[in-house]
Amino acid sequence: MPTVSRITVHHEGNAFSGSDEYSAIARRLANIREGHIRRRPEPFADIGYHFIIDPSGRIWEGRPIRYQGAHVEAQNEQNLGIMLIGNFDVQRPTQAQLISLESFLVDRMRFYRVPVSRVYTHRELKSTACPGRNLQSWMIAARSPAGTFARA
Ligand SMILES: [Zn+2]
């Protein structure tokens, strides 16, 4: 991927419960990657997201940023994909996840000079429930004029 000109936020879509130990999250991400690689009829080359934020707020590298992601159908060009583990239609992101998302996203906006108008959620680009209503409402507030992203 030559550069990043937009950022899209996702949720996993599976409710999170249980262990957030490093090994448990590593297994969960390996399963997501397997699902993406075995996808039919169009398998992905690798996990579709560039970064994943787990319930403890740890940030995992998914697909290396030098490669285009596979996270918004037909809109992956120059699009950095960040996924938060959980289903935010039925649960809320953890405070640790939101703190990580906030600082990481601001950092990436500054690094790539992405304006707040180019920070999306999946459902704003495609018809989908992703990233769930609880993360969607948080993203709307964060991008509002008083929000963290607007001031990035
Ligand atoms: Zn999504």
C-alpha cells in the first residue's frame, strides 16, 4: 500500500467473554486469520485488518501495513483497517480498548496526515452492522468538533 489516506474502524462481530490472556487472544486472532484465508469464493491473502485491539487494550499487528487490507469491500485502497475484539451491538468496548483506540488512531492520523473527515466506521462505507451501535456512538462523539479526533 503506497500510503494511507483513510482509516476505518471495525468490530469483530463475536461477543467477547472469557480469558484475555495473551495466548487466548493469539488463538482467537489465528482463528480469524484462518477464516479470512479460507474464505470462499474469494479467500484473503492474510487477515484482513491491519491492527486489532483486544479487551486489555493491547494492539496487535494483523496484515502488515505495506499491504492493502481486506476489510471494506471494494474500498480498501489506502484504507487502514483497525478492528476491536467484541460485538458492540451486544456489549460495550472496554475502557482499555477505547483508550488504546483513541491514542493509536490519533497517532496514525498525525503520521499519515489523515483528516477527521477521512476517519470512518465500516457501516459508513458499506451496509453492515459493524462496528456495533456502542462503538458507532463512541466514534461519532470522538469525531465531533469537541472530540479527540477532531482536534488531532
Ligand atoms: Zn467491519
